[in-house]
Amino acid sequence: MKQAMIEWRKQGESDLQKRLQRARAEGELAKDVNPGDLARYISTVLTGLGVQAANGSTRAEMARVVDLVLRSMPF
């Protein structure tokens, strides 16, 4: 199960990186943004939000975190 979850997360990150590469090529993402780094960043945030949810964070608390993340996005 552990290995399956690792592969699932890696595949999701890879899919996101491909989409971000396309966004950069189409001018939707700044040329100086590394799609691989941004995909890892988003993956890390999503994983962290999952941990926060499991630890009992409220919907409002998590929404405020998401707002902060979106303000830091490079687009």
C-alpha cells in the first residue's frame, strides 16, 4: 500500500508538471518559472493540507492557508 501511494503521488506530480510545461509554452505561466519546481511546491502544499485536515484543522483555517498559497503563486 505504501508503494502504491508513493507511485500515485509521483504520477500526480508528473501530470501536473506536464500541464505546467504546457501552460508556460502557451504563455499562461511566466517563462522564469520552473514547471518541475512549481509542481513540487503544489504537491507539497497539498500534502501539508492533508496532514492539517487529519490533525483537525477547520475548513476556515485551511481556506486561509489556501488564500496565502494562491497569493504566492507566480502567475
